[in-house]
Amino acid sequence: VQLQASGGGLVQAGGSLNLSCAASGNIFSINVMGWYRQAPGKQRELVAAITSGGSTNYADSVKGRFTISRDNDKNTVYLQMNSLKPEDTAVYYCNHQAWAFNPSYDYWGQGTLVTVSS
């Protein structure tokens, strides 16, 4: 499975960005796609995740500002980020996994940098 992420960039505080990540290859139909981020000097953390059935999970820090969605026909996950804050600055990584069925079915995108200026 390969993941191709896009959509990062530089934005002012209060602005918006939309990230997308497309999965290709031998995809297991029941899966979870998500976004993680890692800021300099910090550990990677979950931002949001969505199951193939549409259930979502968000980090408390982004609730009400970020929205995750997916298109199962395109094997693509999206992250709409609104009201961005400087503390959202990080490299954002797309993840595609099916841990409940196969712990080794766990794939990561290359990361896309989001920079929010104050």
C-alpha cells in the first residue's frame, strides 16, 4: 500500500488548509485512515481518524476546528483544518491501518508540512 499526501503549506493564524491523502495498492476494505502530526521536539500525536464505516475520532485540541472525511471509492482521506493556530504547526502524516485484523497492516505517508504564522 502506498500513501500520497498533499495540501500542506504556510497559512496565517485563523486561516484554513485542506489536506488529502490517497491510498493505492492492495487495500484491505475494512480500515482506518487518519492524520497524525509531529511538531519539532515533540512526539507524534493523533490528530483525527476515520473508519471505513465513517466513525471519527479527534484530538481534543482540534475538536470543532478540524474535520476529517473520506471517500471510500477513491481510498482518499481529507482533513479540513479551520481556525488554524500557531501551535498547529507540524509535519502532518497520513496513516492507513487495519490493526484490529492485522497489526502489520500499517502504512504511513511521507508527511506534509503545515506552518501557521502568528
